[in-house]
Amino acid sequence: MKEITRAHVTSADTPYRQNIQAGRHSLVCDEPESLGGRDAGASPYDFILAGLGACTAITLRMYAERKQWAIGHVTVDLQLLKNKEGETRIDRQISCDGTVDDAQWTRLLQIAEKTPVTLTLKAGATIQTRKA
């Protein structure tokens, strides 16, 4: 398999805070105060939604540029929902401030369903865990 990316996560001195090195970027993950954290950074689920939203916006921008469509700024709003039965759903709403007709919107929504992160989340990923 080809490596796509890599991250390194280290616990901090405060409860639940994690220092993340993702490529050349430093990030902080934490839980909200209501769950015992200090709310020093985005939660793990926030990062999932952020990755999906960013991938969606980037992919739509790339597609629109190839088609020479003036879609303007892309906005992706996401919600992660869970029910008591353990079912999980992500609601994603996409908007843009450019001029997009109905046929273009139909195509953009089709493309959104095929972004790399969308496909990964829908397919599920095998996670192999071992002692370092």
C-alpha cells in the first residue's frame, strides 16, 4: 500500500489534551470542559468533520476550475449525528457564492459524493493496532 499521510499524537500534561504533528503542521486536540477536558482545541470528531469539509471544498474547487465554472467561495457545513442504537450520520450542506445553474449543482453534488475523504468514510478503513 502507498502511504498517503502520517500523523504523530502525544498526550500533554493536561487531561485529554493531545499534541498532534500532521505533516509539517502542529495541531491541538482536546475534549470540551463538559467531558473533562480544557477545550484547548478541536475534538476528535471535529477533526473528522473538518477533514471531510476541507476535502469537499478543495475537490469542488478543483473540479470547477477544470470546467471553468465561476463557483466563487465554497462553504461546507457539517453535522455529525448519532442515535441510541449507535447509528452515525453526517449531514453535509454545500453552498457557494458564485453563479451556478441547476445542472452544475447536480454535478457538484455528485462530485461531492466522490471526494477521497467521503469515499474513505463511506467504505470504512481497516485499522491495524499494534504495540510500538
